[in-house]
Amino acid sequence: MKKLKKALVLGLGASGEAAVGLLLRDGTDVTVIDRSEDADILRSARRISRRGVEVLTGADKLPADDFDICVASPGIAPSSDWFRQAAARRIPVISELELGFSRCRCPVLAITGSNGKSTLVRLCGDALRLAGKRVALGGNYGEPLSSLALKSDGLDWLIVEVSSFQLERVETFSPKVAVVLNLNPNHLDRHGNMRTYIGLKMRIFARMRGTGLAVVPEDRLKALERSGHGSARVATFGCGVRADYRYADGMVISAGKPCGVVLPLTGTIFGNRVMGLTAAAAVAAVRGCGVKASFVGEAARRFKPLEHRLNRVRLLDGVTFVDDSKATNLAAMKAGIEICGGSVLLIAGGMLKESGLGFVKKTLAKHVRRAYFIGHSAKEMKRAWGGIVECRVCGDMKRAVLAARLDARPGETVLLSPAGTSFDQYGSFEERGKHFAKIVKSLKEKR
């Protein structure tokens, strides 16, 4: 991307601030607009203003200046009138991800999917570091790519978690290695349908070059072929015998020659089907980065779960309490239940991002003895699943935890895995998980 004389950043927050910093480094004249005037946005506006940037809050119309480009934060919906205004004035619009990538001075490993992206980012990062590589992690995981680009000179790899929102406006994004971990219903409130959602996710591969590697689940190979992957090589992973990297019986097996065990996972958190597929994807990705699979094995042995992702909070009277507050969609909840296994007492509810609740019914019937619903979706969940498991609408977290505690038997798991966002009752999934843990830790042992 050529040097820009004048740029307009759409939206403040972490992505907007990162874009501003990168543009200022390049000597670009920057203006920022945001519709909101809440306290966080105003604080951000004051910080940016001190750097000589014009900031307009509460803005509905684009400024009249002659801008070379608009840089959009991922939270801005595709239906925003700002995009219509920019198109009418023939101002190109790119995502913050695209801007950051255009200024990166090292190879990029990009990871997307519906669930488990952050775990895969960390596992790949840990493996590359164990191999002696200089690595930074970011995108949706930590710092925005525009911030990481400023320090990419001294790095061997940037590993970035990429969302479907960020992929809506990319044209030149071309990672050296890219992974789609899985594709399940998510963000359909924004994207409308699964076909659109899958198409957006597959854009991560669209501009890849011949030396690159596209990593996909074996059952999504046709979707990749429809969408295109530039001239990149392709590696598949899965549980089927045709996968290049297959998870089976607690190990990842390579389909290459000679065929054999790449690494055992027994005794790690990746020693089950759900997490094992993540490890298989990691092996494919790090090999694409020129690193041996054995480093994934060592990283897996050392790996500790991410905060609010299947964290064991407490063992009380033989009952395990698990915080999976990061499960903000149905597929993540399904995975959490399957990983816990055995008999589960499920606490779920929040703001749903999809409307079809049926595809989790088999998992509920197999593993969930009782369910306790909270928040905005409580009644909807009871209607959908009441014929499969015994359900109770509790309303809030404390009532749900106390009810599950009374019902739980030794050997069972009380699992908070909401399947929805937290914004009906909490400011973030982190706040929700901390509240769950606080209540659980306050419980007294039975006499």
C-alpha cells in the first residue's frame, strides 16, 4: 500500500487507536470519527487529540475533507451509513487488519474459525517460541495488527487471530500461513446466513501466494475450493483417514510418507477429540512455518487453559465447578460439554448470536442431566431444550449456581457455558466468569 497523505479512521476503541498510531508513524494526516460519546470513547478521544489528531465524536456524517482512504474498525456494521457516504465520494474503505498487514515487515500466520481460535493462536505461538523463533501474538488476541506492525522489524513471525468482521474489508491481506479451525453458526445476527459467514471466513486465503500454506478442516475442503486460495498449498486436518493431519486415539498422525505418529497428546488438555483437532491444526500450521511438530507436543504438555475457557474453579464435595464463560455461541457450548464429558449440570444463557438452537440437542441429551438458564435467552432455551433435559429458568447467576449446587451429585460437573454474549447482564464475558467463580468460592462444604 502506498504512503497516504490524509486518512479517516472510522471508530475509536483499540483498533481505531492502533490505526491512528500506525498512520501517524507514516506521517499521514489523520482524522477520527465515532458516533458514540460515552465515557470510554471520550477518554480515547482525549488521548488521540493530544497527538495532534482531529477527533469528532457523536458524528453521523463523514467530514468534507479529501481523504485518500477510510480505515474501519471491525465493530462498525456493514450497513453503516458511513460506508454509503464513502462509496458516494469514491473513498476506498479498508479494515484496520488490512492497514496493519500492509506495514508488516515479517511473515504472518493468520488464524480464524468459530471457536477455539485463541487457544490455537497461543499453542502455535508457544511452539514457535520453543523452536527459538521471535514471535508476537495479536489481532483479536491482544494487540491489534496495526500496533504489532510497528514492532515487526525484529520478529520472525506475527500470529494474528482474525474475525469475520475484520475479513469483510480486505483486498490485499496475504498471510504466509493461514488456518480456518472450524466453521459453526456464529455472528449470524450480523452476517445473515451461514453461506455468507463461511464466504467471509474463507477470504483469509483469497490472496495467498505460492509459497504459502492454507490449512483447513478436511470437511471444508470444498468450501475452500469454491472460494479460492490464491496459489497456496493446502493441508487438511480432521478425524478422517484422508486428512493430512489426523487426530485419533490421543495422537496426531501424519498422512505423509512415511505415515506415522507425529505426536502423542495423552496426558495433555489436547487428549480429546475437540482439543485434539486444535492440536492437529497447530501441527499443520507450525510445519508451514518451518518448525518441527515436536515443538507442538512440548507446547501442549506445558499448556494451561485460557482464562474463562474451561477453567476448573473448584472441587467441592466431589462436584467440579468449571468456568467456560468465553463460550459465547452454541458451538462453543457444545464443545465445552463434550470436553467435560460425564454428567453435566449446565448453566447457560445470555444474548444469542444465532436463532437455530437444535443442532446441540444430541450433545445435551447425552451429557446434560439438568440445565439452569439465566439472562435474556433463558425462556427461549427452555422452550428449545425442555423436552430433552430437565430445565429451570433461574434468571441470574447466583440463583443458578445455588440451584445446581443443591442438585449436583459427586462425580458430576457444574459447567458455566453460556452460549451467548454477556451484555444483557455483564460488561464482558470476563466479568461474567469472575462473578461465577466468586459465587462458587463462597459456597460452604456440606456437613
